[in-house]
Amino acid sequence: MTDAITDVLLGARDGDARALDRLFESVYDELRRVAHAALRNEQTGHTLSTTGLVHEAYFKLVDQTRVEWHDRAHFFGVAARAMRQILVEYARRRGAVKRGGQFRLVALEEGLVPADERADAIVAVDEALTRLAEHDPAMARVVECRFFAGLTEEETAEATGASVRTVQRQWRRAKAWLYQELAS
Amino acid sequence: MTTARFDWHEADRLFDAALELPAEERARWLDEHCPDPELRRHLERLLEADAAAGRFLELDGWRIAGPPASEDDAVGRLVGPYRIVRELARGGMGIVYLAERADGQFRQQVALKLIRHGIDSDRIHRRFLAERQILARLSHANIARLLDGGVSDRGEPYFAIEYVEGVAIIAHAEARALGVSERLRLFLQVAEAVRYAHQNLVVHRDLKPGNILVTGDGQVKLLDFGIAKVLRGDGQAGAAEDGVDSLVTLTEDRLLTPEYAAPEQVRGEAITTATDIYALGTVLYELLTGRRAHHVERRTPTEIVRAVVETIPAAPSAVAPAARRRELRGDLDVIVLTALRKEPARRYQTVEKLAGDLARYLDGLPVSARADSWRYRAGKFVRRHRFGAAAAAAVLASLVAGLAGTVWQARVASERARVASAEAAKQRAVGEFLVRLFARTSPAHTLGHDPSASELLDQGRRDLDTALAEQPETRAALLAAVAQAYGALGHMPQSDTLFAQAVTLARTQPRDADGTLAAALTGWAGNFLVESKFEQAAPLLREAIALSRVRDPDDPWMARPVRALGRVYTYTGQHDSAAALLREALALDLRHHGPASTETASSYDDLGYELLKQKNFAGADTALGRALAIWRARLPADHPSILWTLSNLAALRLAQGNRREAEALLREVVAAQHRVYPRGHPELAHSLMWLGSLLAEEGRYAEAESLTAPEVARHRSLLGPDNDHVIVMIQSLADFRYRLGKLGQAERDQREVLAGWRRTLGPEHHRTLDAEERLAVILREEGKLGEASALLSDALVVRRRVGGDRGIDVARTLLELAIVDERAGRPQDAERRLREALAIARAAKSDGVETAQIESQLGAVLDRERKRR
């Protein structure tokens, strides 16, 4: 299993589109599995952050000895998209639908907010992010990494191939853009 | 959705560059670097969002919406006697579920707080149990109640709290678009809960909007005592004993919410009740403005310290939505910022004090946090009485305006006389007087009692008894100002006395150098005008005009006595003189004060009334309309001047035959005067009598009576039993009651009127005689014929002596007397009187009403005589 993923990852680096698809599927499945286990089962679960999940998935999926720095970046990028999809799926399963701002922005800021509202907020962020990507795909990727995958600025820079300074700027711009988009 | 027609890369470049600048320099920078208005708007929106975003998206998606355990695991699970229904929320250390009792004893929904899997470190455990113990101490309507607690079969500690179906306080206020005072009332519930907790030696330490819910029926419930602490005996919470309060822990575990945390909290210093007061300040700040007091952009220790410890939040009124700014400016700004002081010792010392100031603000009382300046107290006093007792506002407005006028006049005089030092002394004296006066409205002084305007004036008057002996002119000016204020309140006797003192004192000065005497004379005459004592007003005004002309032919306040004298002539029917004076006053006012000034409005008003008297209705309409337009643009609604002009307008409509509009206007005036003069006022009395007679003319006596009856007592006590307005008001009431057949009440009223006129006008005045005859008529209808006959006979004697035997009044008295005689079974007396009356009436060639009445009465008497024989 681990070897297979590592192969796929290496293949993806070489530009194999099908390999990328397979990579995504594998990462997605593994992340979802890890995510479920994280809350169901004590044995995995001292980690509650997305970063933790992503890293855990990474360690599970990839034989680190065979993957260079560049490929780790690839993995983060893919994992970020997968995490976005997983979270939005969960949110939708919780009954979140397009309700056009039926949540408070505070749902994205504080911990103690009703779960339904948080789910709505996640869906709204996802939708706004899709709109943002039409104008500026790179900025949208940064949000995916930072928000959905919980990656650090450095990891995000790795995943997107930009400098940390650029990521910081993009992140701040994206937050402002999303904030005014969701606040209106 | 932003559909951009501009270059996104250009936008990004400008945004990034703008962020490098301090916030206050960005607008100017954009002026230079961003000529495209659409792009500019986009950037402004983004920069605003950037400033407001705070911790937006800083919590990663997993923490916000990660798959809840309940989906797979928790729902349906039994924890103690409770079955988990669904997840409600999750916080730093536990998940809160909605659960219900599973033992079937009774249906009860609870919020079940269960420690999270994976975070069961000793420290968290201890804290969790501490919360349970703290909640057990607290039983208060505004605090979510602890119902139960225990350990699950898996060994997890849990507790069940009252399930609050509610919305976080800010969201509640926004959703219902609550006004400032409603928000404050909501907040006072929060304060009450915190006060209770403090009283029980519990500090919450994590007060924030998310922990404060409002139920559907508007009750506030405080939740989450998760990091609350029990105070030690010394009032401190045991600072950082386990490291929980240190900054490191704060950022790692997110146990605190830095935007609402106090400086001493992020510094890891001692936690006291002052910490909660600070947090209450942040909640109030956000509740009132919609913005957080602090924005923590990045959750790094330095950033949090910078935001919380170093940044002083902007005044609430500077950041609130525009609609609320005015209300927040002043008291509320000060209250909020006092709660948010960095140094715990400089905040409100208790929650009671904070709540007390808010309650005082809601009641319009001065707040303790404000500086003790007379301007603040005077402004507060005026605002407090704006609706409840606007007369007080009028009083102080006149007092302050009067003094401002005095000072201004002093300046003019001094420039010409080059006595600058005397002027400065006068200004200082006036200022000190006001400071002393308004200091008395300080709660410290009044011990909770709210002094009324008249109490304040009484005090000012007492002060003046002893003050300023060495500055007689200033003392005279202040006496006149206080007299003016009494007059505005309708306290005529006090006002007259003080005006007399002011005038006497001013006359001792060699010349009326600064116009004090002229102003006092004019003010005093104003009292006489209000009381219709024109013969007393006129000489005062003539003297004032003469003084002003000598002192300064170009005196800008000359129009005041001129105008007042014009009014005297209007009321006494000297219309040519009146019109000439009023036009002169108008010209003066237009020259000195311009077409939009309130002085000019006064002249238009008086001229309008004069034109009405001359039956120049079109001219009156124009002049009154101009006065009203100026008043409305310059004065608050319900200002006495507006009401005065409205009642003049009512007179105009009545003269034009438009009774409906006249009545509507009068009712508007009366309603407003009730608001403005809750304790009564001559002008209110005047409007009431007028409206009453308008109704009576249409036979609506019951309406007229119910309008008038409640007013008599308070006007009698306000103006004194000998006041014209009071006596005339009682006369009207007697007439209405007589018409309604309430003879007993009418008799009592009429006796009071008679006594009043006898005291004030003497036994021979025609009003006294009229009152005697009216009383006789009432007595006659009650069958008290003896007393009726005696009264009428007395009146007849006086009338013959005063006006001769041939006056039409004599004929009327004879007629009434004849009716009594007839009823008393003295038909011959009746016939004799009626024949004399008829002769007088025919000779007097009156309008025929009396003649006809006498003839028909005589006919009836003769008819009955014939039948009897």
C-alpha cells in the first residue's frame, strides 16, 4: 500500500495526469479514514488539528525514504484539496445547504458555536473560495492549504511553490476578500 | 459578489502596499496612487474587511467543522441518566451535547458537557471538575444552572447544565435590530449575573459574546464557567498558579479568547473581579458598536500583547454604525472606556458601579465616570428634562442664554469703555456661579435625589442673596437671569420678586453701561405680558427702550423691548402703534440677526398676530408661516416658541372660520404643552381655556369639562389662587358644569371665582359683578332663591352706582333678578323689574338680544299673571 502511493507520488511528479487522479483518490480515502478514526478511536486521537491529520496521513501513505522535498509539497497540495472536500462533505451531511449567509462570521472564529452553524459556514467558505479561484487560483490554493488543511505558512509555501512572504500576503488578501464576501 | 472590471493584479499590488502603511495614512496614499474610483471602492472594502476580520479563518477548518464524534459514536449513548441527542457545540476542552433524561422519570433536555477524548490530561480534568464545583455554587436566573454531574461508565467526568435555547448576545441584538437602550438593558442582565458570581467569590474570566446567550423571551443566560475561578479571601484568583493563565498556555490551548481578555490576563498577572469588568467592557463595546475592542490579527504572543496591552480602543462612537454614533458619544463612550482601562485599579471597581452608571445613563442622570464640569452637568440636566419636564430645559436654556447674553453685552461694553479687567471679573463670576449651581446636581450632593429645575433655581437664588456684593452689576444680571428662568417655569411670584430686586439693584448703578437694567426691565415686562397686565408692562418697556437708545443707538437687543411694547399695543387694541413698533422691531432684527434668527422669528410672530387682529389674514398667514419655519429649523420640537406661534395660527384659522383646523392646532399645542409643562404653565392654561371655549361654543361641554377639570388644581398650586389664569380657568369650568347640570360643582367653582375676583379686583370690578350674577343664576337653578336674590340685589346696587342707572348691565341684572322674583312667587316685583329693564335695553339700542330676552320674559310673567287671576 505505502509503496503504491509512493510510486503514484513519484509518477505525479513526472507529470502523469492519471497518476495525479489516483494520488488524489488515495490521499482522500486515507485522510477520510484517518479523520474518522481520529474522533472515534482513542488510539489515533490525541491529534485534533487538520495539520495533524494531514501529517499522519502522509506518514501512513508515503515511504519517506523515497520521496524528496518536492514531492512532499505535492502531497500537501493534494491533501489540502482533499481535506476541503472531506470537510465540505461532512458539513453537507450535517444538513448544511446554500442558505446565503445564514450563519455568523463568528462561526469561523470561535470554538463554542453550534455545530449546524459551523457547517453552514464551512459550505459558505467553500463556495466563496470557488468564486475566488476564478479570479486568482493561486490565492484560493493558499486558503485551501491554510484553512482547510491547516498547513503552516512554510508548508503552504512549499505546496504552492511560492515564497513565504508571498503566501503571507496572499493569505491576508484572501481573508479580507472572503470576509467582505461572506459579511455582505 | 464582486464583479470586477479592474485589474486584479493591480488591486493586489495596491492592497499589499496600502497594508504597509499605518491605517490613518492609507486614504491619502490611495488618493495619490489609485485614480480609478471603482478600484478605489474595492480596495476600501478590502481594507475595511482586513481591519474587521480579526481571527476570521484563523481556526482551521477541522476545528470548526471536523466530523463530530456524535455522528459515529456519541448519539444515543448513555452518560449517567442521560441519552445524547446531538452535539451542540465544542469548546476548548469538551464537547457539549444536547441530551435528555433516559430514565423516563420526566422529560428534561439538558446540555451535557463531556470531557473530550484525547484531552484528558490531569490539568484539564481538574479544570473540568472545578467548573462543576463553581457552577454548584451559583444559582441565578441569568446563569445556566448546574443540574447534575457525575462520571460516565467509561470514566469520563460529565455534568448536565440547564439547556438554554438561545442566541449569542450580539447576534440576538443584531437580528432584532435593537436600539442602544435595549442593548444596554440586555447588557445589564449580563452585569447582574456577573455581579452575582462575584458576590459568590467566582470570577468568570472568559466572558465573551459566545458565552452569553439570550433566550427567546429575552432572558440572558451566562454559560461556560470553564475557566472560572474561585477567589481567595484576598479577592484574587490565585494568579497563574498552574500556568493556565500564562501567555504560552493561552495561545496553545486557546483557553482564553484574546480579544476579550484583559491586559493582566495576557500578562499572566493577578486575576481579580476587575478582569471580568474589563471583559464586560469588551462585550459592551461589541454590543454597542458591532466591532471588537481589539483585533488580534495573528495569534502570536507578541501580537496579542500588542493588541491587548498596548492598543487603546477607539471610542465606541467613532466606530459604531452611523445611526448609533450620536447616542454613544459622551456618556457611553466614557463608561465603556472606563471599563476597558488597562490598569485594573482605574476601571470601575465593582460590577455594580458599572451597571449603576449604565442605569443612570438610561434614566438620563449624570454618570459617575464623567468629569465634574458644569457644562456636562448642565447639558445632562437639560437633556434629562427634554421630554419629562421640558420646562426645565427651557429654564436652563434661558438661564444660560441670558448669561451668555450678559457676557456678550459685557464684551461689547468693555470694548467701547476699555474696561477689559472688569469684564473678565464678570465672566469669571458668572462662570463660578454656574459651576456652583450645577455642581448641586451631582449625585454626591443630592444623594440620589434628582433636583428639579425649580429646586435648582431656589438654590441659585439663595446663592445670590449673599454672593457678588462687590459686583452689583453682575449680581443684577444674574438675578434677572434667574428671574427669567422662574418666569419660564411659570413661577410668576418668585420671578417678579427677583426682577424687582434686579431692577432696583441695577438702578443704583450710575448708568446702565452694559444694558443690565434694560434687559431686566424687558424681562420683567414679559411677565406682565404673560399675565395680561399690560398697563404694568408698558412703562417698563418704554424705560428700557429709552435706556437702550441713550446707551447705544445701535444696540442689537433693542428690538426686544420694542417688540414687547408692540405686543402691549396689540392686546390693548392700539393697532396703528402696534404695527409701527412691530415693523420697526422686525427691521432691527433682520439687520442685526439676519432672516433666519430666532429673534427675527419672534418679530414675525408678533407682527403676524397684530395683522390677524387687523383682519389682514393673508399677511398674518405669511408672517406666522415665516416665524414657524424659522422656529422649526432652529429649535427642538415642542419648544414653547413653536407652540406659541401654533396657537396664534389657531387663532388665525378660527378668525378665518376654519374651526376644524383651529381645534386641531389647539389640541396639538395643548398636547405638546402637557409634555413641556408637566406641572402646568400660564401658556398651557391659556391654550386650555381657549380650546375649552371653542368646544363650548359647539355645545361640547362634557369634552370641555374633562379637558379643564384636571388642570385647575395644579395651576392653582403653581400660579397661586389669585392668578388671573387660574381664576378664569375656574370660571370656564363653572360655566361648563352649569351647562351640564352639575349645579353643586358649578356653585363651588363659581364661589371660588367670586372670592378670587373680590380679592384681586375689588367688589366693584365688572368681573366681580359678573361672577356674582353667575353665582346667583346657579343658585337660582338649585332653588336657593334667597341667596340668589340677595347677590343680584347687591350687584344691582353696585352697578347703578358705578355705571349709572341706564347701563345695559343694569338691564341684564334686572332680568336675572326678575326671574328669581318670579320663581319666588313675587310676580309683581318681576314685572316691575322687567319693565325697567326693557326701557333701558330699548334706550341703549343694544344688539337686541337683551331686549328680546327681556320682552319674552316679561311676556311669560304677564301670561302667568293673567292665568292666575
